[in-house]
Amino acid sequence: MMLTADELALMQSCQVAYMHDTCQILTYTVGSDDYGLNNPTYIAGTAVECGLELISGRQREQLGAAFVPVIDAHLRLSLTMVGLIDPKDRIRVTHRYSVALTTPQTFEIVGQPKRGPSGLVLDLKIVTDGTEVGA
């Protein structure tokens, strides 16, 4: 059964209504350092509503000889963000359930953003290499 335009609109408005977190898209850019080497940086954009789902019990899965990347969280965004997210960008979560985090959490995007009927979904991995400082 196909969804009607009204049903899709209702799903999308419900998706946005239940995004209780706030994040910033950290846009990936590359500059040069004093030695002419590439120096990737992340430029913080404006705050957007999002829905963060942390995944507990980090498990490393193995598929044959290849390791599957670990996913620490899923992030929901409005469909207005389609085409504005690059997989090299990062996400900084600044508020959880409308409460400011003492220490914002920074994530890298794993794979391509996925468009669903009601919103955009990103798989995330927490940044632990120290580059989140000053981003």
C-alpha cells in the first residue's frame, strides 16, 4: 500500500516534533598548515533540532576477514537537511532533551546519510582521537 501525501506529511511533522536534542553540523574543510601539509578542520554551523539514539553495549562484529565499523549512535534529522550533509562532516550534540551538555559530544558520520519517509538518519561513531577539541 502506498502512502498518501497527507500521511507522509503527518509522519514528517511527527518526526520533527519528537526531536528533543540539538546539534551542530561541523562542516569538513581542508586548509594548509605552516609546512604546506593538509590540515583538516571542522567549521561549526548553526544549531539544528535532532534526535540522538545512543547504542549501548558496543559490539564489534566480524564478517569474514573484514571488520564492520562500530556504530555508537543513530541521529535523526529533518528532511530539510537532505543534501546538506557530507559523510566527511561531523556532528556535535550540544543539548540532550533540551538540556545543555556540560561537555558536548562529537561524532563522525559512518557511511552515507539515509533518507527515510519521515526524516534523514545518520549512523555515528564517537570521536575519540582528540580532534573534537577546538572544532
